[in-house]
Amino acid sequence: MKKISASVLFGLCFLLVGCESFRLPPTELQKQNAWLHNRTATVTAETARSEEASGKLRALTGLSELQSRAFVSYYGLPKEFPSAETAEDILSDSNQQLAKTALIESADRPDAWQLADSAFELAIGVSALLGGVYGTRAVRFLKAARAKSQALQEICSQACADRADAGDCIL
């Protein structure tokens, strides 16, 4: 009973929190882009100092370099480092493409409906493994909840399709 209560409580917390806090781990491409961003900020700061740019520009590039370190710390180091020793290396076509691809990739978010369906599948599987009277009841409840979730998804998708021409659909 305690195992089922804890599982149900955990599942309810996950459902109440939502998927906005769900974060996929960074990909190798995103790690490379974060590292390239840091190198770009570093080379820019060095260039501003060596070309004796205004104090304001040097301060801005120095701050940018410091801020960029946080991105690398957050994402982690890549396995392979892009070529970025000089400004010319950084501005190469391959690095430009890397940045564009990383931007597209980072905009992809997991579909909330797929995550919810996967969570229901997992919960049903765990409940079935637990077995017993409570496990059977939990499986029935979760299957009904999943069916309602799928029905809600269809309603929301239809409403979104109806409002697509208005440009205010957020799904």
C-alpha cells in the first residue's frame, strides 16, 4: 500500500508540475555551440583590449566573456571542439552552420501530449508489476485517465486547427 501511495503521489506531483520544467540533456551540438560562444566572447574581449577599444566596449566584451562561461558550465564540454583559435576560425562557414543548426535544435521541445502519454504508459506498467487489488485498480484508473487525456488532446487539436487562421493558437 505504501509503495502504491508513493507512486501515485509521485505521479500526481509530476502531473501538477507539468512539462515546462522538463529539460532534455544538451546534445553534443548544443555543447559545441556553447563552447564556440565562449570562444567567440573570449576572442572578442581580447580583440577589444588589443585594439584599445573604448572602455565601455572593453567592459561589455569582458562581461560577455564572463557570462558565456556560465553557458559552458551549464551545458558541459563537448567531446569534439570546433576550430576556434582565431577570429577567422570562429567566423568560418562550418561554425556559422553549427550555430544555425544549434538554434533550430534548441527550439525543439518535447511534445507535452507525448510526455503525458508516456507517463501514463509507465505508470500503467509499474501498477501492473505491483499487481494485487490496488495494482489492478490503479491500472483501470490510469487507463481511463489516459483515454481522457487523449480525448482532451483531440479537442485541443481541433480547437487549435479552428483558430489557426486567427494566429492565436498556442498548442
